[in-house]
Amino acid sequence: MFLSVFDMFKVGVGPSSSHTMGPMVAGAKFLDRLRAAPFTAHGVKASLHGSLAFTGVGHATDRATVLGLAGFTPETYDAGQADETLARIRADKRLTPPDLSPLRFDPDTDLKFDFGPALPGHANGMILMALDAQGDVIAQETYYSVGGGFVLTEAELAAGKDTDDGAPVPFPFKSATEMLEMAATSGKSIAEMKRANELSRRPAADLDSGIARIWEVMDGCITRGLEGSGTLPGGLNVRRRARAIHEQLLAERGMNQSAPHTINDWMSTYAMAVNEENAAGGQVVTAPTNGAAGVVPATIRYWIDHVPGAARSRIPEFLLTAAAIGGLVKYNASISGAEAGCQAEVGSAAAMAAAGLCAVMGGTPQQIENAAEIALEHHLGMTCDPVKGLVQVPCIERNGLGAIKAVSAASLALRGDGQHFVPLDSAIETMRQTGRDMHENYKETSLGGLAVNIPNC
């Protein structure tokens, strides 16, 4: 089993990795299929199902689907160009993707929200269709957005191709138990094993520059979020709060009168800054998803700015360790809120962040596994119930609390010797089972929880 650090951490666009990035990626994949087809398509249609339908408008799924079919990708997304393209599509009723003939497409009639049962493969399903000159369907593909920006066709999902099973890697651990056994046998840290696996697929220079790019985008997102102001889009009129809280914290620090627990506010503010940027449709890094994008960067920023002895040179160690844990969660359970609730998103992110922090603070592999387990265990059962389908309430604050739990988990693990009662593998399996048993109303459909108990929403 191999999931790259660049699978767990993808540069993309908000507000959702599964509902925004995924549909955009699916559109781009469908264009590739049309480019390779022996026929000429004259038009396209799309239908959104399950969670993509129920919370699609709030997550900008419709917008992302259209842009994907127009040739946009999350990695190169330009907001200004996207707005211009969408306006042109609405006016001309056609798409003009690169290297294809123009395609008839009216966003008002050719993009359907199907509020019936979800497609059988996953809660996040969509069907893309190509039409001939008469408007008959000549090709179609079902895509599933399985979380974190990962997209699979129906056939790929059935074959279990959501991980890279290509050339063998030096340390092919599929569970935390195997990870610890390999660490003990090799004498390597989790980050060192993860790095060796990555180097079996790409040159060291590419790995190092790619990881540096991940942190650059994460840190830039925090900075933009701390500078942003105003009201977030979507109709809830949620005010950006990170900037004001950050200014208060800076003022209090200068007056040297902050209470010890104020450190929690610093962590929360860093995380909220990221998720306010995400909610505004800005550039973020999936960590492992957009909805949970604030936890890992907030924990790193906390470590860099507030922990004595922290060194930026060790950020790759943090991210590689976090990616190893995230890969285990995705492979053995889920990182999709639509599949397993927010325990799969913020819970996974907290486990990743706790492991990364424990690593850079000198933790052994056993302590790192313990830190990840503590963080995940105390998110078990967390539902995903975004108000009005927007990644704002309770998502923004939830990332702050996820970062606080991650730091607490790492600290507790470092106080011990790595021996503990609940193995990480057991916590991951419990999360999988809990997600399977969780009512659909609480899995990113906005049909239960806070989403239906907030007045006037």
C-alpha cells in the first residue's frame, strides 16, 4: 500500500476537497476521455447524487463541475479567470475546453441535482454524459469523489484502486502494527520510512521541493486568513473572526497579561484563519481534506511560533509523519465526511497533526502512534452537519478545537513511554464501523444536527 505525501496534502481550492475539488477533477478526467474517444462530442450533461446533491450549492459543487468541464483543475485554479469563464458559459451556453470542439452546455438545464438515493458506490457520486449532434447520450461515466480530492470511476472504485499498488516500496506498512514492527526492525523513524517510500517513486529534489511547496501554501493561507475581514459568502453572514482575535492576542502579548490558557486561542486562530480562507474559496492544502485543512498547519504554526527549540528545517519530518498516519486512516477507514462523518475529516486531521508534533518533539514511533490514537479516539462519533451545506458552521471553529486536541494528544503521549491500552489500528477500525452505522442525516447531507436546528437556516 502506498499513498504519497502529495496524495494526503494537495494544493487546491475551497470550500471542499470532496465537493469542490473532486467534481472539478472528475470534469477534467471526463475531458481526457473525450479527447481519446473515436467520436466527436457535441454537448455534455451532468447529474449530482447523494451528498453532492444535498450540499452541492453550499459547497460550490455546481460551479466546480462546470469549471472542470471547461478545463480547470484545482492545482492551477485562478479565481478571476474562473469567474470570467463561468459568465461566458452562461451567456454562450457552451463550453470551450482545450483540444476539443465546443460543447453545448446550459448550466441551468444540463446540470441536475438528483435528491433521490445516493449512487451505490459512495455518498459522493456524479454522472457525466457526452451527447451527439442530436442530443443523444453517446458516452457516460460515473465518478465518485471519495474524500481529500481523490476521484475514482465506478470501475476503479469496484476494483479498490484508491491507493497506488504499483512498484513495491521499502516499507509497505498497511497498519499501525506493521508500521511499528518495521520501525523496530529497521531502526528508522516513521518519517524516515515514509521518506524512503517516497524516494522509491521520485527524486529527492522533487520530494524536497514538493514538501516545501506544501508548507509554503499552508503558511500563506494562515497569513491571508489572519489579514482577511468581512463576511463569508453563502448567505449565513458569518463574519471572519481570525484577524480580530489575532490582533487581540498580539495586544495582550505586548501587555504581558495573557492567561496561560490563551495559548489555545492562538491555536484556534491559526486554524480558523485557514478555514475562513477555505470557506471563501481561497487556495488551501487538503490536510487530509479541505473541511479539515486548518488542523495540521495550525499545529505546525503553533510549534514554530510558540515552542522553544522548534526549527523550520524539521517541518518535512512533521509532514511525512502526518502523511503516514493519514494514509493508514484512508486505507483502513475513510477521510470522507460524506462517508463517515466529521470524525473522518477533523478526527483524521487531529491524528495526523498529533503524530507530526510528537515526532518533531522527539517522540519515539510508539509515542507517535499513541499520540495519533489519542487524537482520533476523542473524535469518534463526530457528525458532519454543515449548516446550509456551507463549510462554515461548525467547521471553522471545529478545526481550532481539532488543533487543540492534537497538541494535547501529542503532549500526553510524550509524557508516557508509548505503551497504551487502545491501539491506533483499533481506533481506526472503530471509526470505520461508526461511520458505517451513522445515520445518513449526519454524513454531510445537512439533513440533521445543527443544519436543521439553527433558526432561519
